[in-house]
Amino acid sequence: MRRIAEFLLENPQSPLEGTIGDLAKESGTSAATVTRFCRLLGYAGYASFRVSIATEAGRAAARETWTTDIGRAFGPDDSATEVLSTLMNSHIRSLQETASIMDLPAVKEISRRIAQSTHVDIYGVGGSAILAAELQARLYRIGINCHCWSEVHEGLTSAAIQNTDCVAIGISNTGRTKETLQMLKQARRAGALTVAISNNPHSPLVELADRQIITSVFERFLQPDDLSAKHVQLMVLDLLYLLIAQEDFERTTQNLSKSASAVAAHRRPTRKSGTRRTPGHSAASTPERVEER
């Protein structure tokens, strides 16, 4: 652990550029020793250690370019241009930080387990329920048997019948939502692989789950529910969706094609270029054109 500490003093941002295995190799130790080192410093594991480094690096960069880059938390007299600029920089940095700390091999493993699972439960309460519903809708469309739950009684009922072939995902920005914790804990007790998606690497949700995906929100203006937190979580969900789709690409394309055909009749067709409707000339008066479209 002393060798790890000495290496990090010389290369403080190395965890942002590699995996736990990379750090172990570069410091001449093992992955298990790196994990013990992180826990000695008070972190749950390597993932939360990386989050802390990325957050501190972001703050340092912000201090150096505070006026021109990030600005400051907006006030009542700021112009709309100033608010937009501050907001854009905050959201972009949050996305960049989340990408830099993401453990892609772990995310890939989670995607593979979801693609091969017999059932997926997704738990989210409040604002996180919207994210849970979005992920459920996208996965269901490509053939993944999944449900989302925001009501704890229904969620607990579903969690209780999970098994080792199932995956349960808990989404919570704070990682402290009691209902989400209860549902994920029940799913883990039933044997499912549990996954936490949270902005808080030290939260009970992260500690409870078998696998963790940590997001990073660089700045908060309207606590506790900045939309930037949801934006980075949406990026994570989008990544999961695409990686899951890759696992069985033939199934994905077939299901997307079938679902697109099923709803095609309910979408207004695109008007052909060069066709203009004259006043008083309705579509009903030209049935042949409607049928052609």
C-alpha cells in the first residue's frame, strides 16, 4: 500500500486513465491490495476512489478558469445568456467527469448479464422513476423482459420472485431512497445480480449492490434535484441500452423493425416535397393521394 501511495503522489491522475488492474501493475502490487488501499482511505472501493479524484480534478480545473469557463452559481440579476453559459458548462463537465470515471469493463459485464437474463427489475422513486421507466421502455422494445417499479409494495413483490438468472437495477441520485433500497435488497436476497446507479459513491445503495455505476455532477445550482444529475444518468442508461443491444444484434434489429411497423400507422406521414395544399383543398377530397402516401 505504501508503493501505491508513492506512485499516486507521483501520478495523481493515473486512476482516471486506467482500471484497477492498471494501477496495480504500475505500482507493482495487486488488485486486492489496491482495494484495501482505497478502503483504508475511507472509500467503498476503487470506483468511489476514482470518483473522488475526478471530482477534485474538476474543481481544480474550475478554479483555474472560473471566470471564463464555469463562471459561478447564478443569481437573480444574471442575464439569460449568463445562466445558459453557466448551465451548459456545468452539464458538459458533469458528462465528461462521468465518462472519465466509468468502469467500462464492469458496465460491459452488466450489459451482458442483462442481455442473458430471464427478467430485469428496475427500481426508481420520484424523479428516478422517470429514468427507470425510460430504460424499461427501451429494453422491452429490443426483447428484454423487464419491468420498472416505483411503488414499493409492487416492487417488493416482483423482487421476491427474482432468481440467479435475473438482474435488478436501483436508480437513485442520492443513493439513500428507502423504498429503492428495500426493493434492491429484496432482489439481492432472492439471488438476482444487483446494480446501483447513483451519484453518491458512499451511499447505502452503492454499498448494497453487487455492481455499481457512479455518475458525477460537477456543480449543483438548485439542490437537491438538478437536471444535470439526470442528464449524466441518462447517458449511462443510453450506454447500457446500446451495449445490451450489441449482445444479440440480430434480435435487436428484428424487434426494432417489428415495433416500428406496429406503430407506423399511427404516425403522420412526411409530406412529399413539391406537394402543396391549396386553401379549401382538404386531404379528404383527394383519397388517392392519401392512399399513395
